[in-house]
Amino acid sequence: MGVVEIGGWADETFGGVADVFRDNFTEFGELGTAVSVRVGGRPVVELWGGVADQRSGRPWTRETVVPVFSCAKGLVSICAHLLAQQGRLDLDAPVATYWPEFAAVGKERITTRMVLGHRAGVPVLDRTPSFAEIAEWAPVVHAVEEQVPLWEPGEAYEYHGHVFGFLVGEIIRRIIGLTPGRFFREAIGEPLGVRAWIGLPASETGELARLVEAEGRPAGGPQSLLMRIVTMNGALVFPGLDEPHGWNDPELLGMELPGAGAVASASGLAALYGAAVTGIDGGSRLLSTETVTDAVREVSAGPTWQGFDLGQRWGSGFLLDSEHPRPMLGGRSFGNDGAGGQFVFGDDEFGVGFAYVANRMIGHGDDRANRLVTALRACLKG
């Protein structure tokens, strides 16, 4: 590929991150991408480059936003932990404490922490909601209420995909009276000036990057449990991008899909996690030391209910540091990744908020973000 124009800057101490960022264009054929790092609340890396929209050649800028898929779970989980910190949500109380109708058909013992740790037993719905019903919110909530757990809650774990967002999101709505996307913007996003949304406003579509599928990206069978989890039984296409209601469709991105539908910039996500662990721009930290300690306590690891062991470790709502597939900085690191390579995490031991986003979606073997984190770790150790 030709010479790619790189924008932004990196503090001299973090030049190794900048080197890897540039190399990723050559090594992985990046199209458009950005990386942002905050340390102690201060931006130390703000880099972007390439093309946001391959059709028009529109360049990537600091303001560019892109679908970050399951990084949405981090936004929702930060909201849940904030409510717990305020004494408004007990993560170990039954969900039915806040949402009585949820207790039906064997779900009376399920706690919010079980949901955050993917242990609730409801990773997928038997009912297939329509696109319109998903946008309405309430029909999906009713489907969750009717769902019989696939296993005894708390006894196993399996990735909860979209159900995670609707379930935790409805708990938030029952407590606050706002859907999770609105609560996030009102309580966190707008006060901090963070460019991240669950439900992208129409005013931001001009800054939206267009996703592109990398060649050879695998797709699961349409009837597999994993594909049912990530598509809500086929109601949402995946990994389709340009099909009706695909992930390049502003109508889809404008809906509140709190399990996998966030749209954000790299700098916005790094600022969010920086605010969570240290505070930014002179403000106090969003999540206390005690709250982070609770969030990073391992809840799930090892083989899933289906028998797959992907090496992942889960705390309460977040991926934790692991040798594979997402090494971070250590025992105080917590974050989420998203389909196609997006990755964000925070760490209050190192005072770091990190985010990497891109519009060329790569599947198995995608090492772009991991290389940046490895470089960051080396820079922090001096």
C-alpha cells in the first residue's frame, strides 16, 4: 500500500507505541485506525491514520467514531458499578429485587453479578424479536422475562452477547428510569465530554467510519449457539455490514443495543477508562479503588458451558488480564474487546486508559491491539 498519513502525536516516552501503530499498516493492512492512551488522566498518545470511508477516501481524524461492538459491555458495566458504588444497586442481590417480572421460570436466584460474569444461564433467547421490536426495547425485555435458563444459574458460564446488554440495561432502567444509553450519556458521557454512545445520534453520522471485512474472515454456521447469541437468532446480521440493517447502517447504530452496539472514538474510550481509574482534566476518578477491586475479582474462567476454553477470564462485566487472547497490564486491568479487533481497558495501578479502534475487521489471529499493548507495557516500564 502507499504511504499512509498519520495524524496526532505521542509523548517521547511512548514512542514505541507510535512505532507499532505505524507498523500495523504494513503488517496487517490497516485501512483506518486510531489509538489513544491516557496515563494519570493525561493524554500521552493520540494517533490516527488512514481512511475512514474507503468509498469516498474521507480520512480518519481524531473525531472519527466507529462501531466498537462488544466494547459496549464496558460502558454498561461502568454504569452498573457506578450505581453499586452509589448504593443504588447491590450486585449480589437477585435481579428480581429491582425487576420482579424477571424472576419467572427459574430465574429468581439470578443476581446482577451472575449476569456481569456471563453465568446467568440466559446467553440466548428462544424468541426471535424483529428488528422493529429490538428498537422498541420492551419486546426484548419481555422475551428475557419469558426465557428459561439453559443451566442452573451460577453453575457455568457462556458469553451472553446481546442478552447481557438488555438484561443489565433493564436493571439500570428499573433503578434510574432511563435506558442505559441515555443514562450513560447523562451521567458520564456528556459531563466528561466523551465521544461514545449506545445509540448514535444522527448529528454524529458525518464522523462515522465505514467498516470493511478483511478477506478470509470466518463466519460461524447460522444455527450454531454462538451465531444465535451474536445475532439474536438471526434478527441482526453478523458479520454482514452492508446488508439491510447491517453494521454500517445508521438506523441500526442509532438503536440502543447495549450488549454490542456502542459507537465511539478511540480518544473517547481512552478518556472514559482514564476517568474510571484516575479521573481526567482534574476531576475525581469515576470508580473508587474499592469498586475496581470488586470489578476485577475473577468470576468466570476456563471452559464455557459449551466446553470451549478461549483463555478468557471475566470479572464483573469486564475481561481481565490473560496471556491469551487479551493480555493487558496486570491484575488491576479490566476492559472489553469488540468484533473485528476493537479493544479498550483501564488499569488503576498504572493509571492507564487505553483504546484501539479500526474499520478493517479481522478475525482469528488479529494481533493489532495486542502489539500496541505490548509496546505500551514496555514504555511504562521504561
